Amino acid sequence: MSQHISVIIPFSRPDRWPSLYKQLTEITYPRTDFEVIIVLNAVYDWHPPVKTLKNIKIVAEHRQGPSYARNTGIRVAKFSHQVFLHDAC
């Protein structure tokens, strides 16, 4: 039995979106067992240029800094197990 996981990614560099999105689509973990929360960290007037996957949430945190973004991700996470990644992964 797999664990349900919330993957929280503070995101502050829109130029990294294509690479990040490609990597997210290649995850082999069962999609029903994880969610990805991308926290736009002081990123304004930007939206993903492609349709996001069903299990990706995008939320905004206007205070700059990864700790603010991580805390926002924790607040919206639906699973108790959380993993934190960087947008350059």
C-alpha cells in the first residue's frame, strides 16, 4: 500500500515552468496517491501556459521567501505526508 503524499514546490521562476511540468508528467507514482502544490512565491501576472494535470494545485503566496511558500503549501495540502522540492528540480 502506498502512502498519500503532498509534494509542495515553492515556485518563483516562470522560465523554469516547461522543465518542471515535464518532470511532473514523468512521475510514475500512482496519480491518485499524490498531489502537487505549486506555490507561486511573489510571482504576479503569470499563469501556466499549458493545461495542468488533474492532481496539480496552483496557489499564490505574495510574501517573498521559500518559508512563506512552504507554509502556504502546508495549509492547503490534503495529505499529512509532505515532501518539499525546489522549482529547479
